[in-house]
Amino acid sequence: MTDSDDQAYAGTAEGQGPVRIDEELARHLANKREELFEEFEIRDEFPPEVLAEAEQRAADPEGDIETELDERRDLRDLTTWTTDPADAQDFDDAISIETTEEGYRLWVHIADVTHYVTPETAMWEEALERGNTVYLPGYTIHMLPPILAETVCSLVPEEDRLAHTVEMHIDGETLSHESIDIYKSVIHSDARQTYNDCEDRLDDPDAPLHAENNLAYELAEKLHEQRKEDGSLVLNPKRDRAHTIIEECMLKANKAVTHTLQWDMGVEAMFRVHPQPTPQEWNEALQEIQDLDGVSIPADSWDDPRKAVNATLEDAPGRQLDKIQWAVMKVMPRAKYMSDPFGGHHALNFEIYGHFTSPIRRLSDLVNHWIIYTNEVPEGIADLCDHASDKQKDGETCERIYKDFLEEVGLDAHAINDRGLEVVEDPDDADHTV
């Protein structure tokens, strides 16, 4: 490499290497995690019978795929790729896309966890108890045994995998679903792409997946602009292209599945419901935003608070973005899971909505996969919704407290997420010590 290449590489997460801590600080972090796990009833270790069952079920993934091929659509020749953060450990979703005479054909492929984890298994019961994966900087508490979460179910590159595919024909003008087809498939991911990879490939005509990423972004940007026009709240107007692609493709797939659950199947499921603030709460938030220095809410947008916030964020000074976002978040109720979609999703401005695209890390998605495939609703679905909502809140609170603790001991949570964490025996080799 040239000197400039060396300097560029040194500035990357890979070039900097992991954040190094000494053994004493590592014990300090472990004690804090144990304290938080006890407080929030987060199960760190898997019971032996769950691990044994996972090992047995995942003993021959290639054989499983060979056996399943006759019953599934073989999509292995379709150009397919994942896009995730650099530190991702599990890959729930992948996409494929092409143009059609009417518009676009979008495939969202989701890891087929329910092929391995089904009701009446110890793994299913453990997933119900855990509710979700908890991601702490440098430490992950999976919802599923790691052999499934990180390997057999995960849509890793250059490997055949079982998937649950949502295939959508999307009108190029209205962006509505012309057709929705949800089915079991076998896929082959051509690449594990990070968000930075995606940005680089969008700009480089000679890069792998350049055309595919640009087509995906063309559709995603249209979907994003339509959502804003329809009144969907967009608190991060500066989101990069890579995140826009994944967010819009997953939202489109989740909406397609929710439509199928509610209108085609007419069943209870784990819907995502987001209540709206009261008119007084919205007025207070908008007035707080209007009073910020250099900020002005367009006069013609006050009637719809979500559109008012969107329009304000577009032109507000960068120094005020956090304050605008915080003013909204203070009055915004928590979203929750419910077995009935009544009430819709206020922030997204969707009449009904639910989760399907992350069954490796969310209970709601796992359960919805099972319902879509079997048309069987697990017993006590309303209680499962309450439990999943509570576990999500606990996990988010645990993560926030742990990040604050890392800051107290001089560690940067973002650096750990980007670069990982390494424990060294000699304190002189550590970046951070106690």
C-alpha cells in the first residue's frame, strides 16, 4: 500500500484494532453486567437442554437444505446480499431487486428460524422467555442459541441458507404493492456488505453490486419521500443512503406481511402499535421547537405535527437537531406489541404494522413467521405481546445504563461497537486500565 493508503487504513476500525482493556477492568465490566442482568431478569446463559437441542437440530444444515429443496423455491441464482453494521453478529435479512415493466420486483429474504425453532421445543420456550436479543457494547445476549443465531440461521455470505421470502411487485408510479407473495425459499447470499461498503459501492461504477445498490436506492428514496409526504415522522433527515435502503425495504416487507396477516388471513398476531400523543402534548412539543434559536416551523404545516417536525428538521441548524428530536421524544408514547392492530402506528402513520424481518433477535418476528407459515396462532398471544414489550423496554434500559457505566470508567461505547473489545494480560499493553 502507499503511504496515503496506510494512513487511510489506520483511520478505519480494522486499522485501529480492538479497544484493549486490562483484566481488572474486564472483571469490573463483568460485575456490572451481572448486576444489570439480575436487576432486569436477563438470562445470560442458556440451559444445557436448550444448547443440546440446538446442536442436534443444527447438526446437518447442508442436509436440511438438500431435503427442503423439493418443497421450497430455489432462489440461489438470484443476486442477493446483506447490509449490516460492521460489528453485526447475526444476519436476519437480505435483499434482491430488479426492474419490471410496471416498476420494481423486490425480494426481502428473512432467515427461516422457524424451520429450527418450533413450538413444543425447549428453544422456543427459551426464546419466549428472553423476548429479544440484548446488545451491549462488546457483549451480546442472544435470544437464540449462538449456533443458530450466528451460524446456521444467519444469512452469511457464500453459503446456502433456508429463508422466508417476501416477494413484492411494486408499481413504479404509486409505489403500491401490485402483488405480495410470501413463501419458503433457499437463497445464497453473494456478499456480506457493511453500510460503509454500500456507500462506497454506490459511488464506484466498477464496484461489486454497484448497479444493484443503485437500483435499491432509487426505489428506497422514492418510498422514503412518499412516506414523508403521507405524514410518516422522520426524525433523522440526514440518514445516509445505505440506511435508507435497508429501512425502506424492511418497512415495505413488514407492511406486506401485516397486510397479509390482517386482511388475507384475518388472524391475531404480534402487531406493532404506536399510540399518539395528546393534542396538548403535541402543541407543547411544537412550541418548544418553535422557541429554539434559528428554528421556524413552516406556517402551513402546523395542522399535522408529524409533517411540521419533518419540515422543520429539513431546514433547522445542525446544532438544534438533537433538541428538536428530544422535544418530540419526550411526548411520544412507547410503541408496544398487541394482538390486535387497532390504533395503528402513529409515528410511521401506518394504519396497521407488525414485525417480520428480524426473527433471530425479536420474539414478535419469530411468532409472526410461525403464524404466516402455519396459520396457527400460539396460545396466549396477548400475554406474549405484553411480555415482549416489557422485555424490549428492559433490554433498552439495560443497554443505556451499561453505556453510561462505560463512560464513567473512561470507555467509548461507539468505539467498542465499531472495533470490538480485547482483554490483555499486561496492563502496559492496554488502552484502558482501572
